[in-house]
Amino acid sequence: MLKQSGLLAIGALLLAGCASKQPTHSLVTPPPPQIDQTQQNSMAPADQDSGAFVPAQSAAPAADGNTARIQECRKELDAMQSYSKASYDAYLAEFQKVGAQTNKYLQIKGGISSDINDLAMPRYQFQIRELCFRIKTRLTQLIIRQS
């Protein structure tokens, strides 16, 4: 019960920050963005060999910034492997888990109401950002300790 009320409080705070913003988009659906072949290849739902998570192209218009952030996070995770295999393995497993959960949500996102999406999307975005922050922090600690 406490966990649910905490999630609701976080959701309300996140939505409250959006309440004062005016929509900057038209009510008319814009044409899909032009994507060159290199961008299209880098936006696959998951890289099966490396376990890399990259949001699907249909995620959101703001996914371009998130995609770059996630790719940077993945590079930092890969760099961690040369400093601590144990840390790398632990964070890789978590990275893959978060990626699988997010991809599952993105597959059904179009079929659920905007009310549910407005509550669920920030949760997944926070999960990814928080994990990437912890990866960055751990990599920094490992680099500093070695010097």
C-alpha cells in the first residue's frame, strides 16, 4: 500500500510539472520524421548480442534525446567491463531487465489510454535514467580508484 501511494505521489508530482506547460504541437498529426539508414539501424528495439536496450522508434517524439542518452549509458557500461567484471555483469543484467520491461510496455503503449500512458511512461523513463546514473557513478568510482 505504501509503495502504491509513493508511486501515485511521484506520478502526481511529475504530472504537476507538466500542468503549466503549453502544448507546442499541432492537433494535426505531423508526418513521420525522415530517418536515414544509420539512424534506423541504431533504433532497433534491442541488440540481441550485446543486450543493449534502445527505445523503439515508436516510443515518442522525444525519444531521440533519450536514445542518445541510452547509447551513452551503454558505452559507459561497456567501459566498466575493463575495470570490474563483477560490476559490469551486475549492471548488465539490470540494464537488460529494464530494457525488456520498457520494450514490453512500448509494444502495448499504442493500445492503451493516454491516462495510463501519462502515468506509466514517466516510471519507465525514471527507471532508465536512474540506472544510467548509477552506472555513471560506479564507473567514475572505478576509474578514480585505479588512478
